[in-house]
Amino acid sequence: MAALGKIRSKGALLIGIIGLGLFAFIAEEAVRSCESSRNNQRQQIGEVLGEKIDVQNYQKLIDEYSDVMKMTQGRDNLTDQEMNQVKDMVWSQYVQNKLIADEAGKLGLTVTDEELQNILKQGTNPMLLQTPFVNQQTGRFDAEQLKQFLAQYKNIKSTNPQAAEQYGKIYNYWTFIEKNIRQQLLGQKYQSLLSHCLISNPVSAKTAFEAENQESTIELAAFPYSDIKDDAVKVSDADLKAKYNDMKDRFVQYEETRDIKYVDFQVTPSATDRTALLKTVNEQAAQLAQAEDPSEIIRKSNSLVSYLGLPVTKAAFPFDIAQKIDSMSVGQTSAVTENKQDNTFNVVRLISKVQLPDSVQFRAIQVGGETIEEAHKRADSIFTALKGGADFAALAKVYGQTGAENWLTSVQYQNSPSIDKDTKSYLEALNNMSVKELRNIQMTNGNIILQVLDRKAMTTKYVAAVIKKTIDFSKDTYSAAYNKFSQFVSESQNLDQLEKNAPKYGYKVQERPNMRNSEHYVAGIPATRDALKWVFDEAKEGGISPLYECGENDRMLVVALTKVNPIGTRSYKDAQVNDFLKSEVMKDKKAEQILAKIKGVNSIDAAKKKGAKVNEVSQITFSAPVFLTVTGASEPALSGAVAATKVGQLCKNPVKGNAGVYFFRVKGKNNRDGKFDAKAMEQQLRQKAMQYAGNFMQELFINAKVKDNRYMFF
């Protein structure tokens, strides 16, 4: 009881402790929940129609598209620039497909399996013609070839894992094509539906024909706005506000952008760096000239051009080297030369020059065994049988191979960074064997029996050892440049200091307005992802970034965020809007002065006396704005006024244009050669309607409130 009383006496404290414990537990869970929510947000690269897409799904789409590019181009890798294009293409296509699918769903538009099968049967869709299933005789997609492949793939997945990997690449490529054809068909249906809302008729066709084919010649009196000095025109704040209200719709911004100022410095090699590198290359050139086998010298030199020791075509060499080798004699080593275009020092030794086929048709049997000796013995037996007249394909099948005929071209191997000993022996044999010749080649892990069937396109091939070295800066040079730039950044903690200090250090402050987060680089400078994230995720107006090392490890960058331009209508006080408004008001004011000056003018001569520039302008049509050399501007208003004025008449009123005020007299009108075809013209108008209908995507994009946060990940 005493214990119970003691507990009761501490009841308030106990409740407090329990309460704190519960609060801590709840708070911990809340923190976990918030952290989980933030983690989820961090994994979202964008949003379309309220539906979020996470980074993993987006990456899968990127991998799918890049695999297709690599497969179709026969490459293992894509450049950074190509990968950026892939990322943009995938995002654009993803958004477009989402928007169209949403609209089509509301209308009940779908693509059926039957419609897809009809496309496959027709076999003319451009995407189908990029697949391996094209009939070489008809040039059309062959649905039967596809069916056979799909059946083979299904069977081979469970019977031959090694072959299944190669088949799997083709299968993935096909599923990509099929998916895109479905999406393409749905888009075409939706666009076609819209285009039928824009119709044509014989009357509009006739009008359009005349607008395109009736040409006018005029005598023009031009009063360019540029003849009036800007300081002779007063622009008030009221004028700007009035013009802003008239043009407000033009200043609506649908995605956030940011204005920045930045200082970018690129490190270049010093005179000392150049001298040291030239000395090294001269030493390597002397070694190259004496070497029996240049392989090791080229490897140690870290040349930009690999050495295979095989005859290759000119296309395997950089342009400057390819130009040089034809004028060299075999065994000659060139002097060290500088190529300013690619910033390199170069030396070449021409080892041999031969005539060889660019393409070789062959077939092969690979021979293995439990031991190397067993493989050699088995290969000798096969080779003897073939020399005795045995059927090549039949023997190949005995050893689980097809013995199929293949073509080898120079381009398939000559740009390889390196080639192993076995591959080199194999390629040398194919290049030098005569037609119908058989050869048994011993390899590291077995033998390969080759037979050449055909040789085509005899061409000059070269074995040349090339040292090509970039003229680069040294570590000391970079370190000195880094220390200087770092000092500049440390002394520039705000925009005023940045702009004041830059000239002292020999740097230049540059501007980049309206930067979007979908750009891959800051100001087009490679490897600036961290700076891009700073601009859009961390920076505040007036903030100065850290120092970023970027480019090809040769540049330094510091960024200042000067302005955030949010979604919505930009203010008339916005510097860019204000500059535009001033130019528009300036044109209006100058036009008013000109119109007052020429009031009462009723002839070209009278206009000339008022200071007009007079010349003849021909081939003016209503369907296109006329370009005037006298003002350097396109003037659609003038084209319309000329079309409405009869031959011999002066214009009823002066025409206010983009770059001046114009007064004119129509000298003549004539029709171009060509007969009016109502059906053809209506078809042309329908095609234009389809183009207009294609503009629907921008409207859908705006309404979908698309969010693009890819800069956080890529």
C-alpha cells in the first residue's frame, strides 16, 4: 500500500513523463512521416495532369530509348550531348502521350489490336521499316518474319540462354516500336478529329489561290522609324502602362524562369606548358622512328589515336592525319606538327601501304575441346575433310553451328580502341586470304576455320602509328588559375562586389535571362549540373553561388541569381518587359510624328519632298508579308493594304508598319502561271488545317500544369 501511495503521490509527474514520452513518440513518427514524404518528393522528376512520375520509371524509359539508339547505330555508348537529347526526347514524348491519352480517353478514342495488325499488314509505316523484319525484295515490312522471330524467341529463352540475350535485344526493340506505333496512331486520330473542325470549300480555295498567285508591283515611299532619333521621343510611365494593358496577354509566363549573371573562366596552357609538351613529343617521335614495334610507344604516349597494327582505311584516322599519310613514303616518320583546329601536337610514322578489300564475305567454324590439344586435333580433322571436298555447312551443323555466310567491312573494326592477339590474327587472315581459300587458325582457346567467299571494293589501306597529343595545361597552371579565381569569389559576396571585382581580376560578368530548369547546362557550359541545381533549388535573389569546377575539367564558374520570374503575367516593371514596351511605344510615337508630318500628302512626289525614301517593290502577294530592304523588316500590314488597292491608285491611308510608315501607288498586278484547281487547293487548305490542329499540344500542355524537376536528377 505504501508503494501504491508513493506512486499515487507522483501521479502528476508520472502523467507528465508519460505525456512527454507519447509526444516524443508521436513527434518521432511525424518526423519520419515528413521525412518519408520529402524522400518521395525527392524521387519525383515531374508531374503531368496531377500524376507524378518517379525517377526510376523515367530512367527505365531513358534506358529503353538509348538502347534503341545504340542498337540501330551499332554503338556501345552515347555521348553526353546525345544522352541529353535522349532525356529531352523521352520527357517530351512522355508528356505528349499522357496528354493525348487523357483527351482521347474523354472522347472514347482507342487503338485496337485489329488496327495495329492492319498497319503491320500494310508494312509501310516508317517505323516498321527501321526493324530487322523488312523483306529485301519488296522493301516492305514482313509480318511473317516478325511472327517467326517471336516464336523463335519464345522457344530459345528456355533452350539457349546465350542466344536469348541477343534475341532479347531485338525483342525489346520490337516492343519499343510497337508501343510507339500505338501512340502515334492515337495521336493521329485525335489530330484528325480536330482538323475536321477546320473545313475548306471552293470559295475559300479560290480566295487562297488568288492570294498566293496574284502579284503586285508598287511605287513605295517609306518613312523609316530609324530616321527619327530616339532622344527626340518622350516616353512616359503612363504610355508604358497603357501599352502594357493593351499587350498584357503577351507577357504571360507558363513556367518559372530565372535571370542570372555569371563569371566563367577557362584555363588554357601556358607558354611553359607548351614548351614542355613539345619537348616530350619530340622525344617520343625519335623513339617512334627507331622502334621495330611501335605499340608500346603509342601506348605510353597516351595518344588520342590508337594503334591496331592492322591495315585500315583513311576513315580510321583523324582528318589531318588522313590528309598527311598519302604524301608520305613507307617507313617515313613526319616532323612534329601543331594542329590549331583540334589543339594538338602530331607525329606520324607510315609503316605500310597496301591494296586490300574493304569488304570480305566469309564463313567460319569455331572449334573447341576439353583441352587445347583436343581442339587443335579436331580442327585439323575438320580442315582435312574440307580440303577433301566435304560440305562446309553440313560440317558446321555437326558442331552446332550454321556456317552462315557473313560480310566483314573495315568500318566494323578499324575504329576499335584496341584489338587482342586472337582477333588480330583472325582479321589479318580474312584480309589476305584469296576467294575460296580455307585456313585453319589456332587461337588461345581453340581454333577457327575460315573460308573466304568473296572480296569487294579494293582500296588503299595503311598501317600508321600516330602520336596525337592535346596541348593541355599543367597541374601548376590550373592550380594558379584556381587560386586566383577562388580569391575573386571569396572577395565577391554580393552582386555589386562581383561586378566591381571582375575587371580587377581580368574576368567578365555575363548575363543569362530567362533560364529554364529544363536546360542541361548553365549558360551552355558542360558539367554544370550542381550549378543548375543551386540556381533553381538553393539560391535566393541576389545570392552568390560557390565556385564550381566544370567544363572538361578546365573551367571555373560562379553564378549570381538576379531575378526569379514566377509563373503568371510578368509585371510591366520587369526589365525585359519594360524594354519591349519602350520599343513598341517608341514606334507608336515615331509613327505619330511621321503621320502628322505627311498629313495631306496625296502623291509619291509629295511624299518624296517630305523626306520619303522612294523605290519600286515587286512580287507582293497577300499570302505572305513583304520584306522591305529599305527598312530591313517584314511588313504584313503593307501586303494586306496593297491587295486591297486597285491598279493606278494611291493607298487610301498611310500604312503604319513594324519599321516605318509607308505610302504607295499600285503600278500593276498580274497572275503567276498556273491554273486554278479547286480540289487541289482545297486539299492544300486541309493540310494547313492539320498543321493548325497540331498546335493543340501547347494548349494541352498549359492546362495540364506540367512540372519538370529533372534538373534535380540529371
